[in-house]
Amino acid sequence: MPVDSSSPWSQIVCVTGAGGFIASWIVKLLLEKGYTVKGTVRNPDDPKNAHLRELEGANERLTLHKADLLDYESLKEAINGCDGVFHTASPVTDDPEQMVEPAVNGTKNVIIAAAEAKVRRVVFTSSIGAVYMDPNRSPDVVVDESCWSDLEFCKNTKNWYCYGKAVAEQAAWETANEKGVDLVVITPVLVLGPLLQSTVNASIIHILKYLTGSAKTYANSVQAYVHVRDVALAHILVFDNPSASGRYLCAESVLHRGEVVEILTKFFPEYPIPTKCSDERNPRAKPYKFSNQKLKDLGLEFTPVKQCLYQTVKSLQEKGHLPIPAEQEDSIRIHS
């Protein structure tokens, strides 16, 4: 019987930065769907990548490859023979030297290597940072795939993370158009949910600080949130769907920091969660409007943010990043 080349069982894909928070989930779901995965990491033997080898299907269909975004040959070797690429690797820093060059040149290298390998499609992980930072946007404007961050504003405010994300995505589009690569982009908001890796990443620290007592107040600001599994699934949906094109905003809801701490307090009253806002003079910041319709049209059902926050904290407890309160331990013993 001939093998169906569109079936996951016959497809090989590369995931860059495979040990990261989002990338680990992409690898997990790809393996569950039957794909063969080549993951790029800085050091395949580093214990912090051990969780990838424990994923279901990893023994048979996952290989880890030593690669660096700025080393074209190492990327070319990993991407060769692949049907698709998920380019998720990216520095997360506000240091302009560490952020901008690897983000831009690394992205160009991945797209050029993908073009040489004649892959079917590249799915690029961008960020709300490439979309949202625009001081001239009216509060009534709905944030969607047509929005871009204002590069001058990012530079002037020294927001190098958002600047790096925006110029990296622009570089991805330019290089893909130049090289004739089919590119689709996912732009997630702040990503939460269960950790697969052992280390805590930047977006999870955003919640962890409210539970450890290190944050005594919460900011008068808003943030959009999305579940990590939904982000990973969005990547695979746009890869699998031939009609998918352009950018896809991946967000579930926008909450004020005050709402976040209220939800956390309701679920986990035993932690020293702040109850005061750092800015009590000004009115409460209002959530911005956004549209995630493009992903819903592909069939993505978003996980409610309350569930997302709950699972994030439970995962931090299970991974040993948060102490489990005595009353919860008693309950665990009774039910185990």
C-alpha cells in the first residue's frame, strides 16, 4: 500500500529550540500525532533537555541535534530532509545585543536553510510584542493580525524584546518572500500552563512572583493570556491546514493584574498573594480588544484563563518551584 505523504506518519519536521516552554509542547503534540521530529538544542546531552526524551514516542521518532541560530551549517544539517520547520527558538531578554542579532539573523538562517531543503511550510513563533506596542493605536481599535508594533516607540522606550520580535518577524517575511518559502506566523500573548521542562521560563515567573511573596503589590496594567497547549496546537493546525496563511493572533483573554491576583487568591489562598495595586491614584487600566477569530476558524478551542492559571500553579508545585501547603499535602495523602 503506498504511503500517504500528507499523513503525519510519513512526515519529518524540525523544531528549533526544542527544549523551550512552547517548543517542548509542540514536540509533545507532534509526537502524539505521529510525526518524526528533529529538535535543535544547544547541547543534546544537557540535563535540561532530558524531558524531551521522556515524551511518548520520543524513543522511536525524536532526535536532538546540536545547533545554534547563528551557525547556518548546523541549522542546515538539522533541517535537511524535513517536510516542515517550526521556528520557535528565540532569546528572551531586554539586552539589545543578545536579543536583536540572534533573533533577526537566526531567523534568516532558518528560512534560508528551509528554502534549500525545499520544506513544505515554515511556522514561525512571533509574539504579541511584535503586534501590540503602538502608542498611537486608539483603545477602541481591535488588536488583530494587521497590527504591528511601532519600532521607533520600542527603541525609544528601550523595549528590546518587542523590538527584536518585530524586526525578526519582518525579517522572516522578507526572507520567505525572497526565497519562495511558504511561511505562516503564530503570535502568542503571554503563555501560561503546565511546564514540561524542569526550569522556570520568563512568562511563568510573571505568575510565580505573586505566589512567593516577592511581589508586594500588583501593577495597574493589563495582560493577555493563553494556554501553552493551545499555542502548540495552533502551530500544528496552521502547519497541517493547506489553506492557512499569514499571521494568527493566539490569545484567550485580557485581564487586569488585579483580576489575576483575585483568581489566584480564590484557588490558592494559602500563598502570600498581593492585594494592593502599586498605583492607586489612576483609574484601573482597561483591557484592550482583540480578535482570535482566525484560529477559531481553524477549529482551535481556547482553554479558559482561570483553568490556565490553576494548571500553572499546580505545575509549579509538582516541579518543586513552589512549596505545597500543609493542608494540600494532607489532602493529597488522603486521596492517594
